[in-house]
Amino acid sequence: MSDKRQSLGDAIAAHVHDADAIALGLALESGIPFAAVHELIRQRRRDLTLIGPISDMAFDQLIGAGCVTRVIAAWVGNVAGGSGYCFRRALEQGIPHPITVEEHSNFTVGLALKAAAMGVPYLPTLTGIGSDIVRDHPRIRPQDDPFGGPPLLAVGAIRPDVTIVHTQRADRHGNAHLWGNLGLTLEGVYAARRTIVTCEEIVADEVIRSDPNRTVIPGLLVDAVVEVPGGALPASVQGYWRRDFETFLGYHGRSRTLEGYRAWLDEWVLGIASRDAYLAHLGQPALDRLRVRDQRLAAAANFAP
Amino acid sequence: MSAIATYTRRELMVVAAGREIHDREVVFVGMRLPLLGFGLAKATHAPEAVGLFENGIIRDRPAEAFIYTMGDPPNIAGALACVGLLDVMSLLQQGRVDVGFIGGAEVDPLGNLNTTWAGGEGRPVRLPGSGGGQDIASLAQRTVLIMEHEPRRFRERVSYVTSPGHFPGRRRGGPATLITTLGVFDLRQGRFRLRSLHPEVSLAHVRAATGFAVESDGTPAVTEPPTQEELAYIRHADPQGFWTGDHRGKGGD
């Protein structure tokens, strides 16, 4: 297998283009690839479609920065805080420009990605019957059960151009270990044309091969693997980082006004060169509070043949 | 401890939510207050209940420390399983979830919830969207709704049905209970009936805060206040009062 290690800047430059459809935030609240999100903003990607279930602050930041024209998601906001104010400004006032939303529930986003991951045009479901979401929906349509049961809904496949995930560790080929809740990580990676993995650590190949059940992302699906310690902050990463709730709530307060959002963006994204600089700006006391130093190791699993 | 327990309205709502969980049930735990309500039920009257979280966590113990979200590390450590969203949604779709929790910005007498666009007559306000709300509303054997009780939120008909309530032809479940800042309501069979008023709330207050008719039989019951054991759990799980508020007064906030 080839060596797929790249810098974050090079990986975003090489694999994410204007007008791409990008899936991220797939594990839900944990492991959101915020370092990659901020790099997309710094590289001024435009006309993006964002795909995801919920999106704890990440979609809001990209929308406010003018990177996005379309959202395919179940929920856009700040999980602990409530509304996403950039999302609201875009939809209510067209600031910084109008965007469109393809409404989903978490289940239907997942089924759409799963259909693409399976290579089929749609998957049937019972969710959403009686909801206004599925009314005149471009990707969810009534369907008769070919086996004679009651009517269903069919959810059409979504194929992201790029899926971006953050995991605990990977080898240089992109084979990645992830533990904790998985959300739609597998579906997003298997569905995508290209995948970028950012991770806390790039480890020796043998570490990954020692526990193949934990290899949630096979390297053959990965185009670039980037070592970015702290690359999901302020989101948590099990065993590495706690949730940085102060940053989530601070953003929620500051992004309430357009001026506040712009100042936040200047301070935390545009005026910051890299994830290392982000961590330095957070400061040592915050890093000490957020970094997980305790160990609670899983029992070993014997793979001897 | 004083003889008269003091507690916030939100603590009372968490207690009411926890009491909707019966022992040995499979619970689809939502965001915010139900995160505490599930832990409370586990720690008190429902020790054998199992919680499913839409990010893929399955656990049978309360979170190990305070959590803002279901994905926070104390909700992962000690879990029974960490799987995918489609795995837990599939259990929901099979009908294996007894009770699910959903919040909303607007509700109507049939228990339809709107979390997409609010505003009615005023300028529309964009809300975050369904999340898993539509799925829980569609697929759980029964749902418990949690709401702020304000006239603008209680509408004869919600302007957008994000999470469906009772409708003809519904195959399963539907809203069973609505817990608000003012009382607890029974929504089974598509009727909106008062079950209990929170302490120091009058029926007239509820009627004034509800944009449609509220059924009530005789003299309404009063919501059972939290026990010391329940309050102790809530204050252990939410020590700063992030979810349950800092306006501790007898039943008020």
C-alpha cells in the first residue's frame, strides 16, 4: 500500500474542490474534524454542499464564512447552546448569501449514505410517514412494498465527493482505528468518492493490524491521512480529549451577531495559521484541562491463529 | 435538608421525564433534559432500563460524570456497546424501543412537533431541524415530549410538522405524554388532556399559556414533587445547574 501521509493544507488543497459535496461530523458530537473545517475556511473553498446528520457548530462556521451554498442535514446548530446563528442568518436574511437546505432526519441521512455505500439507488424506510419533511422531497418518495405490505418511503442515495473524519490513530496508508460512538462514520466513508482521515497519531502498521476489528476505515478507501493532534477540538476524542465546552458556548454567544461572528472567525480561524497555533491560542491551562491523561485500557483480544 | 424541598422547574421536569421510564424498558434517549432523566430513572426506579443514543451508544448505567451531549466521554466510558447510528435506528424501526424523548419549539393538540421553522405570524425563525426527532416520533412505541410552555409555542396547528403526532393510519406509537414548564399532559388517543399541574400553577395559567382548548377532569392533580433522592441524583449529575437552572425556589424558576 502506498504512503498517503500529507499535511493538512496539502490534503485539503488536493482533495477538496470548490462545489464539492463534503460529508463531515459523521460521529455526531465527538470527533468532528474541526482542524480540517478551519483549513477549508482559510483556503476559501466556495459553493460547497455539506452533508451530515447533526453538525455541532462546524456547519454553522462554514456557512458563516461563505463556503456553503447547500446543506443536506438533519440538524444544524450548537448542541449544548441551541441555534446556529450563521445558519439562521443565511436562511432568514441571506447573509452572507442565501443557501438551500435539503431537510432530513438523522435516520434518512444515514440511509442515503448507506444506499450509496451499498451501491444501490435507494433504501426503504418507515421513518417520516406523516412528517412534512418528506413532502415533495427531492430524495424521499413514497414507495409500494413489492412484497405486498403497507407503503414505505424510499430514500435516495447520496454520494459525497469527499468525506472527512477524525480518528484516534491510523497507519501511513490510512487504515484507521476509531473507538467510541461511530454515528455514520462507516456509511460516510464507504459512500464517498474520496476520504481524508485526520488522526491524533500516525502509528506503525503493526499497531493497526494488531486489532483489525477496530479498523473502522480501511486504507483502500482513504486518499490522505494527516496527523493532527487535537484536530477535533473543541469536540471530544475518546481517550485523548475532553469536550471543550467553553469554546462551544463562547462561539454560541459571540456568533449571535454578525460582527461577533466575524471577530470570532478572525481570532480563531483566519488569524490562526495551523492547528498547532490553535492549540497555542487555547493556552496551556485549557490544554491541561482538556487533555485526557488517565488510562482505562480495553482488555486485550487474542488474535493468535 | 429542610422539611420543604426546594427545586427548580427544570428539576421537576427532569423528574417527570424520568418517571415516564419504566423498569426494563428500552429507551431512546434524546438531547438535553432526557440525558438527565434517563440517568435519574436508572439511579432510582428503573435500574434495568437500557438506553439507546442516536450516535450509537448503548448503555445501562448513568453517564459517569456531567455531560453536555450524548457524545461526551463520560457517556462512552462504561457503555455496553458503541455501534453506529443505523444500528440503533434499526432497533427503533423494528419496534424494539419502548419509549423515546423529543423536544420541540411548537406543539399542537395532536402532538405534532415543529423544530424546523417557527414564527407563525411574525418573521419566520429557522430552528435547527429534526435531528433524530422525526425518527423517534415515527418509530418508538410511545414518545414523551418536552416543551417550554408559552402561548406562541402551543398552536392549534403547527406550521411545520417535523416530528409527526397522532394522524389517521399511524401504524405504531405516537405521543403519550407532554411535560412542560407548567404541567404534565396526556396525549394518548390524540386527545390533549391535563394530567397534573406543577405545584403553584393554576389551571387558568395553563389555559392562558395554551393556544388551544385543554381538557381537564374535575380538580387537576398536582405533579408529584421531586424526592430528596431524586434531587440528590440531579444535583450530582448536573452540579452547576447547566441543564436544570440556578433559580432554586419552591417549584419556580
